Amino acid sequence: MLMLKRVCKGNKDNGEACRQAPLQGSDFCFWHSPEHAEEAAEARRLGGLRRRKEKITSGAYDFDDLGSVAQVRRLLEVAVVDTLGLENSIPRSRTLAYLAQVALRTLQVGDLDQRIVALEQAVQGKREQHTSSAFDVDPDPPYTEEKEGT
């Protein structure tokens, strides 16, 4: 049984056909529906404001995204500084305690990440060069007794 998917009869700004599903009882999606033109225009305006605000805020806090431990740490720093600037209160103290827990966990994850990278590099280097590494050295050589009088 063949089922056809309905698509909007409107066109995008670049002239391509819109592929959105039309609203129930309409041939157009929300963005192209004449009945929703004002709402769509307001949604576009708010979306633009949101993107501009996001860029301004990201620039002010030197924050890009949460793609690395360093970026998570930066966000945490901003939260701690902002919280420290608040009036002293029980909620502020609780927030600082929570942020300290998160900071400790972030430091732990960052440390583990660095260790894993070092291990991977050591193993990869050993495979490529077949030379000894710091991981091949026995830190405690076997105990040997010295004979008296020698």
C-alpha cells in the first residue's frame, strides 16, 4: 500500500519547494500559511533576537560551547564568579557548595582525559617505533641479596 506524504505548497526564500508537513486542514506549513503570517513573522524576529543575544553573551563571557572539558570549566568559572557576587544567603552557599562539587568532578574528568591521551600516545608510539617507553621500565626491580664479603 502506497502512502503519500503531504508537503507544504509554499516555497523557501531561495525558490526551493518547502518540504514541511502542512498544518491540519491546510495546504501550507506554519511558516507559509497566510493565516499564521503574523505569528511566523514574530517567531522569526524572536529567533533572530535570540541568536544575536546568544552571540553577544558568548562573546562577553568568552564562551563558545560545551564541547571540551576546558569549555565546561569556563562555564563553571562564570557561574562561580556570578554566584560569589550575590548577597550572602543560604541559597548562595548551597549553590557554591554544588558548584564546588561540579568543579571537583570536572577536574577529575580533565585529569583522566589527560592520562588517557598520554597512555594512547605511549601505546601508539610503541606500536609505530617498537622502542621502549616509560611504561616498559620496571619501577621496582627484583630484590637481589648481596653476598657478604664481596
